[in-house]
Amino acid sequence: MTDDVIYSVTGNPFVDTGQAVIAHLAGRESFTQMTHGDVKGVFGSGDGLAEWNSRLKSFTMVFGNNGPLYQPRGKKFEDLRKKKYISILSGLLDQIENTNPDSGMCECCGEFPACDLNAAYEQVDEGKHNDHIIGRDSFPLIGTLGSDAQALPSSSRMFNICPRCLFAVNYIPIGTRLLNGRLMVFEGAHQPFVQDLIASIVDENRRLLSVGGDKVEMIGRKRPSGETVKWLCNRFSEMQRELPKNAELDVWLFSNSGTGPGCEIMQIPDAAVRFIWDAGQYGLNSEIDSLAMADKFIKNPDNLLLSSIRNKTDYPGLYPRKKYDGASVKMFAFYQTRLLGVPHKTLVASQKLAEALLPDREKEQKAWIKSDIFKDSKNRNIMKGKIVEMVEDGRLSLDEYLYIFPVESLCPLRVSFKGFNMTQYFLRHTGDEIPDYEHKESIEGEFMKMKPEILKAAHLYFNDYVENRGLKRFKKEVLEEFKGGKKHVYWIKNVMCDLSERHEGFGPADWDSFWHDLCHDEYGNFVGYELLFQMRLALADQYRKKTQENITINPETNQTG
């Protein structure tokens, strides 16, 4: 290999991470622009790399604690071990230029002949002609022969790896950080984008090395996974490039030390990466920083910030908890609209409802801003009563109710309980302005519209009732009885029977789709309370419209009888 030969993508995340580190140190945007001359220039005498790896605690997580550079029995022969380590790497570097085509193909990159490890150790062995094998102390998680019972995987022969791959992985320790107690290496479709992430880790580790001290701690140690979101957001804000079309990242989380080596692949989908990127572009770095701290209150790992973003689920840390008021309204709105697709109208309607619910007296307000306020069914019923009141006087529309409580199921009719969480959040943020970050992929649709059959039934029932008994009696005998809890769910059956006698569309053929399907679960159990409530809302809305119509026709007398 000559000095002007370009290095290529191997597809192995450990090798490509090492190559990305070297490329950054060489001032290249990507290792696909890096030459062998760049590699030799970065390595130089090898003293710098040996010094870094002897101090970085990440080194033993990459190569274990029984290799040529590190031994657990103190520092007595540290200088000698550094010289041996440099000699081995120099031997590998020499073999990159002088490959043996008869040695078999590399099983990591599939591009170059395998190395002669004994030749790389030749000067270290001082003529003893020891037989060296490639194991976990040479390449992360590689299986070995002999007594290494924890090797992954166990093998019947030595793994064939070329000198380029063996050399490159020695740069992993300075280009990695911890997530959930394991080291990270990255894969992505756009190599310069991935290298930008690795470069920031390299720069931070070099800064820590420059501070001094015998050992340098791993970045991210004992920190919640939300710190990774914070780091990504800050790094994205600094990048001088556009986000690639496919920004998906595969993060390999691994440890190669001790008796429990292992690896898992964590995917950060394109949508999740774009959300974090956009947060940085909107200047929400400090909000992300604050949000990341909420992870310490969350016990379920599936509910942590990074997991919630990856899975596009609601993050518990957004919401108030005890004295914590939750995320800022800017961050809350951004998360809901940009990641979860919640319409901006939902946030506005939820805040409107919260403002109406919050009592005027400060003492009563304290009870209502508790984070568990809606665990009590009594308070949920108070909220429902307030919703009816607001629909009746025109402060809240039927659509706004379903923006807050979108339909979750039609058979039976059931709404999402997230509306309680949303309202509970805004009980502490009633006066804050809600920015509109709405994404084009919001979830508006039929789930935020009242079922046409309910609206039709309410309209016909209301007109028949008012025509025969008058508006005042409707108010007293229907709306007031609803308020007093005197209208039970089987009242709807009577309404259906009454409508079927007078109007098309409510006969026996329509019975199942309106009554049975909306009111019974798959086991035949009656669950028609949401249908009853939506009928109540629709009738309250009919009453509001009729009252407003009467005021418009005769504003002085306001005849409602």
C-alpha cells in the first residue's frame, strides 16, 4: 500500500470508528478522504497514542486488562509496556504497506490479507518466537482459542484480521463515550455526519487528557441516558452542515472487559435524530439540558428521555412532579408537535380548559396544581362538568374537546386519557404563550371529530324536544338532569327508540353500529359512558346554538320558551 491510497468503509463499526478518529486527527472530513500517508502522519512515533491509551479508562473496556499496554499489577513496567505497545502497532503499520497475499482474507473488512501477528510481535518477543493469537486484547469481542472461556464467539481457529483493522481499533478509546454503562461506536449512512459526532468525542477526551492526572475518566460515566440527548443536541447545533437525507444512527453499545463482554445495537431512527437536530436549530439546547435532568426521577428505562424520543412516545419528564413544574412551554410544545404529531390546537385547547379549571383562590389552586390531581375520579368528573359548561356557553367547541381527548377506539367508543395529563401540565402554565412548532405530520383527522351519527342523533332529538316542549324545559329536564347525574346510560336506548319512530337511520338495521358497537367491548361488557358524555356535549352545543339564534332574532326579549 502506497501513501496515497485512500482508506475505505469496512462496514465494521469498530474499525470504522477507529478510522474516523484518525481522519479527524489528520484534519480530514471523512476517512474515505484519508490516505495511508495521513495515517502514518497521525501515528508518528506512536508515543502520543501510547500515552493517551495508558491514561484513558476506556482503554480497558475496549481491550480488557491483560494486553501489551495494560496490566493490573501497578505501574512498575509501564514505560516498557508502552514501548512494546508502540512496537506492535509499528509492526502492524509496516504490514499495511507490505501485505502477504497468501495469508487469507480479512474477516472484518473482506478487503486486505490477514496480518501476521507473530511478525508484529517480533521485536517485542526478542527472538523467543512466541505464537500469538488474535483475541479480545487485540480486537473488541473477538473469540480466541485457549482458555478464554468468555470470548465472543468461541472459535475453532484464529480469526483472520488484516493489519489495517487491527491498527485502527486502537484509536477507539479516545473516540468513544459511555451510554448506560457501555461504550458507544456509531454507524450511519452518511460518514461525514457520523465523523462529526466522533470528532466531538475525540476533542473532549483530548481536553480531559490535557488537564492532567494519571487516569482520565470516561465521558458519560454514571450519567443518565438523557445526557446523550443533550450532547447530540449541542453537537448538532455546532455542525456546519445540513442534516443528511437519511440521518438514522446505529449505536453499538459494548464492553470488552471482565467476565461479561457483550454488545447490543441501539437504533436511533431518522425521525428521532431530526427531532434532536431541530431542537438545536430552534435554540432549545438549554431546554434539552434541563429536560435531560428529569431522567433521574424515572425508574422505567423504557420511559427515559432517549428511549422516549427513539420510540416516539410521551416522556414523563415533560410533566410536573411535586415541586418540579415540568418542561418549559417551549420544550413541551416542541416535543408534542414535532415528535408526537400533536396538533397545536390541542395544546391551546388544553390550556384553555386548565385556565377555566383553576380556582381563583390561591389556597384552592395549590390543590389543583398537584401532579396527581386527576388520579381522583371526583376531580375527573369536575373536569367533565367544566367541559360541558364551556361547551354550553361557547368557550369550548366540540372539536376542541376531541382535540384534548382524541378518539382512541370506535368499537367501543373510547377517548385517550392523555388529555388529563395535558391539562394537568397546563394547570401550572396557564399564562404562558404556546409557540407554534406544528409539524406537517400532525395527527388531525377522524379521531379528532365527533362521530356523525352522534351529532345527527343529538340534532334530531334536540329539535323534536324543543318543538314539543320548549327550550326552557329542555334545559331543565335534559341538561340539568345530566348535571345532577339522573341521565343513566340506558337513556340512550330510549332516545334511539324514540328517533327510530320519527326518522330514517335509527331503525333495527342501524342498531348495532350505533348502540352495540359503540357501547360494548369485545367481551360484550357495557362501556357506554363516553357515548353518553358525547351525547351530553352535543346536546349542550345544540342548546347554545339555539339560545344564540334566539338572541340574534330578538336581542331585547331573548325568548327561550
